[in-house]
Amino acid sequence: METKKRVPVKEQAPEIRRSNFDEVCLGYSESEAVAEAERCLHCKKPLCVTQCPVSINIPEFIEHVKNREFEEAARVIAKSSSLPAVCGRVCPQESQCEELCVLGKKGDAVAIGKLERFVADWSRENNIDLSQTLPKNGRKVAVIGAGPSGLSCAGDLAKLGYDVTIFEALHKAGGVLVYGIPEFRLPKDKVVQHEVDNVKALGVKIETNVIIGRTVTLEELMHQEGFEAVFIGSGAGLPMFMNIPGENSNGVFSANEFLTRNNLMKAFKEGYDTPIRAGKKVAVVGGGNVAMDAARTALRLGAEVHIVYRRSQAELPARAEEVHHAIEEGIIFDLLCNPVEILADEKGWVKGIKCIRMELGEPDASGRRRPVEIPGSEFVIDVDTVIMSLGTSPNPLISSTTPGLESNKKGCLIAAEETGRTSLDGVFAGGDAVTGAATVILAMGAGKKAARAIDEYLKK
């Protein structure tokens, strides 16, 4: 039998979106969502569910969409996920739920992510109340960090009746969802703020501008403020650099700083006084999703943008959709190149980036072929701004101010994978603070597991 093709999703045209920060992907209409949901085979053993880090009952919610029962679909998703409108937009579905979809073996997998996004957006537009919780049990839990892992952990604990307070270092809740991922992939006011408000509707309190380890220590939370358990979901906010000559020149940013100024501090908007230097010609060093985000942001601020990456396109770690969008928008990929020096003028401002050409050798520990320099192949790209997007590690503040909390040599907290338990009794951790920089959905999965473990710990 001939399987129907995936219903395509409308997008802003590349030549138009290059110069605005509006969302690129426009999502399904009701009739498109129903048509896509009709493609689901409702497998006896749905492998899509086993591949979802938060175990959403995917066939059940899709069945409701097929029958136009959108509110019921939203309730099914809400049982498992606190952030469906975010996940529907930024989850790497192609390597998770959709990867094992039976339809994907011969044709197109069901567009599970786009359907999740449709249901979440529909429930927001129709003001569906998803804030059912068990009766309050009067027990207090603290969550450090209002990013994806903290919000998921807090939401799940609140549903179980706990009195949860999130402590967030920045002035706005959302973590990487507000400072890292750009507006054109994840609208802040419409989507992120609404999902944060949904978590608050469960009874979660969020205190912003509280830096654990400076404003208050973790020990004080537990011994003086009466919190019986703590979940640390403080992310990985410490950028990595290459330590090459000229890296301290003016006009070199970490992707973190560049994106934070733009996304959280709204440097792209008229009327905001946030300084940002997009430059006329920008080199972004790195090949992950964050590199694509920085490159596509700089492009929208009016720059010509080069992505400098030391492997080939096949090894780019970014999502295929992000790479495809970046190429459509006219970003130049300088692949198999590695920076060796940043060149500056007499006033210390960037004027170029010196690179060496690479070829791929034998596979390394990551399973990807290792890039090897080609001697004598150096060349210079003239640029006035360089954005380093080489990954991040956790900020050492919490581990350095909490005696007995163990971390590894990369600064990541040591926590059990299934429960998030750390070396301190009653202290749990998850997300990028444990794994180093990873995905939103993996952080959410860690927050969920920890919530379950905290519930068991406190019941004992």
C-alpha cells in the first residue's frame, strides 16, 4: 500500500526572514494537523514512546488530534511534559521519537514534533487550564535554575503536591530558552513566557535574581529555610575558548554572550539600549545548534556570516533542519577549516581570522573522523567580528561553595543517571549542570527523573 507523504509545514521564505526575527516555521493549521495525524499507524509496540526522554504517550495524543479532540490531546501531553510548545519547536525529533517511526523506514516518519507544537499552540490560544495537582502536602523543595530541567522538575513535584520554589540567577525565568535560543526559533513572549506561566499555575514560586552560592548558599536553603530536598538544574553557562593568539581582541564574543545580549536583553529590538556588535563580516567558529543560532542572528543584524568548522558537512552536530535553514538564508560554510590565530588592527579590533585547511583521518573516541591539519594551507578570512561557539561547561560557583558536593574534572556535578542523586543527602541534580551542554529535552528528562526520585526520597 502506498503510504501518504508527510504534510509539509509552511515557513517564511528565506529572502524575507533573513531580515526579521519572526518565527521561521509557521506550524500546522487544524486541517493539516488532522491530515498528518491520520498517517499514524498506532503500532502495537510504539517505539516512538521509548525514544522520548519524557515518555509522552505519542500514539494516544495523535489519535485525539486525528479525531479533532485537541483539548484531550493537550491533556495527554501535559501528563508527561511541562514544555510542549518549546519541545515541539526545538527538540531533535529526527534523532528521537521520529527516528524509530515505522513509516520512516520507507518514507516520511509522522511529524510528531510539528503535531506536538500544534496541540500546545492550540491549547494556549484556547486558554485550556492544565493545572491539576494533588492536594498540597506542605513539604518544601527548592529548585536551582529556571531552565528546562528546573521547570520540568518543579512542575512534576508541584503536580504531586509539593511546595516548590525555583531560584533563578537571571532576571527572567526560562534559562537557555530565554537567553540562548533565538526569537525566530522560539518566540519568547508568546511561547516561553506562557509555558513558564503554566508551571506557575501549578503553584510553583519563582524567585529571580537569586544566585545560589552568592545570594544564599545551598546549605542555608536546607538548614535555615526548611527545604527538605534540592534539585540543581543550573545549566552550563561557562563558555569555552580555543586559547589561540589574538582571542582576547576586541570583537571576539562567546556565542553565549552574543546570544544573551540579543535574546534576553533584546538588542535586536528598537527601543532597547543593549549594546551589541554584529559587525559587517562575522566568523562563527563551531558547528552545533548554538553556532547556527549565533550565525543566523548575526545575519539578521545585517552581517555577512561565515561558519568555520573543522570537519565536513556530514559531521556537523547541528540539527539537519538548522543547517538547511542556515544554507537557505545565505550563510557561508567554510568547512574543513580550523582557526589558528585571530588578527587585530593597531587599536586591538578584529580584522581577520587565520585558518588552516583540514582533512579527515581515522575516527576518534566520538566515532567521528578526526580532522588533521594540511601543512602549509593557512589562509585568512577578512572579518571584523568572531563568535566562538565551542560548547560550554557548568559554572563552578555552586560546587565551589557547597562542601561535599562532588563534581568531575570538567566541572560537571556527579549525579546518578536514573535518579539524579548527588554525593550530598537530599541534593539532586540534572541537565547540563551534570552532562555538560546537551539538549533541552534531555535536560527535561533529567528533571522528570529527579522529581520522581525526590518524591520517593521524601516519602521514606
